[in-house]
Amino acid sequence: MVSVETFGFDRHGGRLVMNLTGHEREVHSVAYSPDGRLLASGSEDGSVRLWDTLTGEETIAPLQGDDGAVQCVVFTANSQRVVTGTGSGLIHIWDVRTGREAISPLRGHSRKVWSVALSRDGQLIASASTDKSVRLWDATTGQAIAVLTGHEGVVRSVAFSSDGHTLASGSVDRTIRVWDVRTHKQQGEPLRGANSYVMSVAFSPDGNLIAAGYDAAQEIRIWNVSTSKEICAPFKAGCRIAGLTFTHDGSCIALTNHHGARFWNWKTNQDVASALSGHSDTVQALSYSPDGPYIATASKDRTIRIWDVEHSQSPTDQLLSHEGNVNSVAASPDGSFIVSGSADRAIRVWDSQTAKLILSPLAGHKEKVLSVAVSADGRLIASGSADHTVRLWNATTGEPIGEPLEGHKSRVNAVAFSRDVRWLASASADSTVGLWALAGNQHPTLRQLRCDDQPFSVAFSSNGRLLAAGDSWGCITMWDMSTEGDHAEIAKMGVNAHDVRSVCFSPDNSKIAAASFDCNVYIWDVETKSRLHTLEGHSASVYAVAYSPDGERLVSGGDDHTVRIWDASAGTAVVALHAHGATVMSIAFMPDGKSFVSSAKDSIRMWDLLNAEALSSQTNLSRADMLARIRQKDGWLVGASEERLIWLPREYRPIVMVRGNGSRPVSNPRVVISVGTVLHCGEEWAKCWDKAKSSESTGNP
């Protein structure tokens, strides 16, 4: 089964080609076959699945043992067999054509097998186990050849050098040991680096270098095999290194990276490509395709993703993600840059045209950043954090302005500037909205406004007269900012009994929109305090809402992973965009109103409003006209806004057409999906085949 999640404009550094789903529990391992035609994945559900790398389809029924989770997979040199290590300590060798075991299971390890490796000539299998041993096996017969002992803890990873003469093993005893495969003896002293578990090891293509990824230390170290000396400074990855591999030219290392993968040039000590982000849970393994263009990642979210890393999108189509959930985004008033705040405690500033980082990450918060805002003059960035503080930053230099603003007794959920930049508002879990007076070079002074419960969101009207906050009791509270004294509370509108996670004023200040945990978006009349519209469509809690600069559109995002566009005046749905693979936390329009940014727990994405809305125009067309807009791209049938609909096998691409109602072809014919007088497309396209089968069974044409 192939699940395609790339809608609209995906600003990931690498292009997501396929999302393979089918495993019922977390996926521990993934491996390409040497000929590149197959991908194998092993899971906690006890199965091995084999995937066609061209179509994403499973080539055979899952290979199912009865001895626990499949921890590791690797193909034999001829691509005809796949070797797996299991939680019981057994090693299985499967025939990929028949789906049956080629030989009896390999028995010897007394506990879980964490890693298996094949020598390049296909003669030897190496295995690493919780029983602290490394074992060598004959890959053809399964006969045990040697037991390599010396590690004092669980052995997590093994790897052969390219000539097959050397084997490396990494262990929780914090060492890497190098073995002579012919003599079965250890070469030299163990390699010791970080005081941390060794989770993965890999040889460079020429066999001269060994790279190791560490757990708690969250770093990579590289040794020269001959001298046993480290050749460069450790790479601080900032995350647990579950898997790594050298690229084919040996210049870079691909490594697991939270919810995706990234690349490091060890010679220059620099990240050389955009992070691949999209999994909704930890990535546990990766595998490089034999010919180089693709990398596969396996995750606890039960999916395998394949990325095109050679033919990635141009820099203008890239927007990197953080090392943690992206909680908030904001755009500068001139549209030149975008600011994002994350659970990784950093604020990043991106060029909105090139998607390159403009500044080094703004660091200073001690806990996750929950909200960011840019002042209307473009000079200041504000951030609110779970560390109870608000910080101000120089938007040009990234330098902090003064000391952290302290006064809240709990996390700061949201921040917002007034349009005249006289005030900064902060909504806190201590049930107050803080008003910070920004007076020249003086330290901002604080006044606190009380809420009935903790406010999650805060917004100023564009004329600066009103301040609104949405709280966990489902209320919107408004204050009059025109009075210099008490900033009197003027209204309290009860939305419902659910959290109001986001509020925003319409550009003309006549309406206020609220995103609610009851799955709805509400629009209120500011003057009369009456509810105008209830926007229904999200299937889970709504976290974010934003008006377009012209006030004609409202965009929302939520826990159903969708971004939805609404007609703000009519209160009707325009389109639902299924791009993110995780909760959409924040939305911000660019000042020209032509595009907007959304952030989620998996990524940051930029959307072109017109192209996104083109999806909705199809709903008003006849099915024939809808199909007429479909075209082929990279083997897929794609819609008007490049959304992927159906994978088209190569042999069918030259012959399919679009036909309307069984009569003459419509203009620009590309695909035939016509059964009798019924046309199906989008999510219903498979009904064509159901109809066809029904016709065959009854003998009707």
C-alpha cells in the first residue's frame, strides 16, 4: 500500500517519494537489495515485508516467523534472500521469491539479535546480540563459523569492510572492536570515544574509516582503521543516532535524525543537505539505495519512507525543520523572512524566498519555545517559552535584547505585538495575560490582566484598540486598550467548554475567529458579540487559525493533520490540504496574501493560496472535467495542484486516456477511468475496478 502525503508545496529538503504502510507495530529496520529492486523492512509485529521500490507495492505476503520482533534485515549479495535477526535470538534466511525459509534457522545466540551484516562477496553473515557476542556464519549453508567474544555489554551493531576482511562491532560497553575476519582475532585495542552506548557502526566505501553513532552523547565519531586515531572532531547531532551510513562517495554520512534523516560532511563538519522530516515518531533505521538517489527510513510510527535525495527540490522549495516539534511560525511585515519556534528550545529565522537560514539559531530559552511573533516594524522578534519567560531579539542580528522578561509563574503559551509596537502581550498558564510596555531603551514593564483560566492564545486588533485572549474554559476575553489605565475588560464570549487554542482578528477588526478543541472554528462579530459562523470540517482538535490580509479567507490547522481554507464571509469550506503528517500547530499569512506558512510537529511548509484553492475548483466540475485535469508526472497521476492521486505502472502509461461518460474523449485526454456511465476519481477511483468485476460476474458490458 502506498500512502502519498505530499500535497501543495512541500518545503522539505528532500522529496518524499513514497510512504509505505502495512506494519502493525513499530518498524525496527530497513534494507535495500543490492540490485535496488526491493526494500525489506522488519517490525515489532514479527513480520518482514518486501516492497517493490518502483511501485511501492508489496511483492509477496509478509514473511512471518513465530519468534518475536524482527530487529534487523539485510539482503544477500544476489538479492535472492533476506536475512533477519529476531528477538528470540534466531536468525532466519528467507527466499524472496517463494516467501519460505531457504534453510533452517541459525541457532547460537541465546538472546536478541540486534544487527546482521553480509560480506560483499555474499559468503559470510555476521550477527550481534544481547548475549554480548558477535557470531560469523556461512551465508549459504548457515553453518556456524566463529564466536567473537570480548565485549562486556550488549552488542548493538556490526558492519563488514568493503573487502570483507575486517568486521567492526559497537556495544553498550562504549567500545568499538575491530576483528580480522580470517583469523577471528581482535585487531588492536578497542576504540573508545564518547562515554556513551555505541548504537551503530559503518565502514567508509574504501574500508579505511569507521564511523560510530552514540546514544546519550548524541554524536558521531570517525576513526582511521589502520591507526585507530580519530580523524576529525565529533559531530554533535543533537539527537540519538540509531543508524548511520556513508554515502557512496564517502564524503558524507547519512544519519537518523528524530523524525527523519540528515547528512553530514565529515571533512568540513557541516550539514550539507536539508533534513528529511516527516515521520510522526522516532526513526530507528535507514538504508541507502545501491545507485544513490534514494534513502529509506524506518520509524516507530509503523511506516517506511523513501526519499529522493539526489534530485531534491530547488532551494526555493526548501524550508528546513527544527530538531523538535515546530510549535509556532510568524512572518515579517515585508515578507522577507519567516520565524519559527520549536520544542528544541531554538528560534530560527529563514529567508522566505531561498528558505535558507538567515541567522544562527536564536538560543537562550531553557525549555521549549511555544510561540514567536514579529513586530510590525520588522525590528523585533518575541518568543514565549515553557521556561516561564518572554524574550526579545533583534530581528537583524539575532542578538537578545536585554534580559529575559520574567513575571509569569508558569509557561508562556503565546506572544503578540501591538501594531504600534508599544505593547507586547503574553498569555500564560498562570491564568494571566501579561502586558509589557515597550518604551525605548528602558526595560519593559509588566501589567497583568486576569483570565478565568489559562489563556492559550492572544491577539491585538490591527487598530490597537482591542486585545483578545482564548482560554481553556472555552472563553474569549477582550480588553479595551484605548484606556491608558486599567485596560478594562469589555467582553467575555463563551465559545464552548473546550480549549480555545488560537484567536485572530479580521483585518477590518469587525470579527474575531477562534480555533477550538471541539474540532470547530468559530467567527464572532466584535461589535455585537454574537456568533456569525461555526466552521465544521476538522475531525480533531483545531490548534491554529489565521485571516488572510484581505479578510476573504480564513485558514485553520489541527490535530487531524490537515490545513483547511474557508470562505471567511460565507463561512463555508474551500479546500482541505493533507500535507502534514502530524498536528498542525501554527499558521501565518505572508503580507501579500498570496501564500501562507504552516508549522506542525513534523515540518514547516509554505503554501501558494491560488494553487491550493485550485483543488477546490475541481469539486464543482463534472467527473469528466475533473479527470481531464489529471496528468502524468514521475509515474503518478497528479491533479491540478500537483497532488498525487494514483501510481501508474510503467506499462500502462502510454495507453491510458480520459473519457467522459463513455462517449467522445474530453480535451487533453490522459487517463481512462470510465465504467459504463459512471466515472470515479480521487479517493473513489478504485470503485471502477469494483464495478468492472461486478459487470464481469453478471455478464453485463
